[in-house]
Amino acid sequence: MLTAPPCRHIFPLKPEALASANLTDYFDLSFTALPHKILMPDQFETAVKDLRKRFVDRARDDFVFKPSYHKRIPADGVAFYMEQIWVRYQLRLRARWISPLAR
């Protein structure tokens, strides 16, 4: 099993309460390699069909859209939902930079 490397270079301002937390504590990471589409077309098509099942077959153990992750957000509201998460992140990041300077 692959483990994700630390993301300190991407998010250097990790809150103290989460100092020992890892990315995999909050996200399920999965990677899939596909055969070359032109050089191995038959194997590529087979692999794509199998990968597609991970998105549509709820009975699979590796089903991507697990019910426990569902936030009941309508498709036309996903962009707004993600934007609000990003805005909250930026506000918290600014607060971390401003509050030490205001002292």
C-alpha cells in the first residue's frame, strides 16, 4: 500500500491541534494506472471498464462514492459548497498571519 508523503511544502501552517494528523486521516487516496491507450488498446478498454465499475457499482469494496461521505449537496450546488470551504480556509489562514502581527 502506498502512503502519501507529508505535504509540509504545500500547507506549512498546520494548526497545533493537528500537528500529528496525516492527509490520509481525512482523505482516502487511491491511484490507478492504465495501460497505454494506443499501444495496448484492448488492455486499456478492459482496465477502463473495471475502473468505471468503481464509480457505479455500489456493492464493490472500492466504490468511490461511499454513503458515509455524502453531504446531500445537489450537483448545481457543488461549486458554491467548495467555494465556501475555500473562503473559510483563506479566512483562517489570514487570521493566523494577522493575529501574531497585531500583538
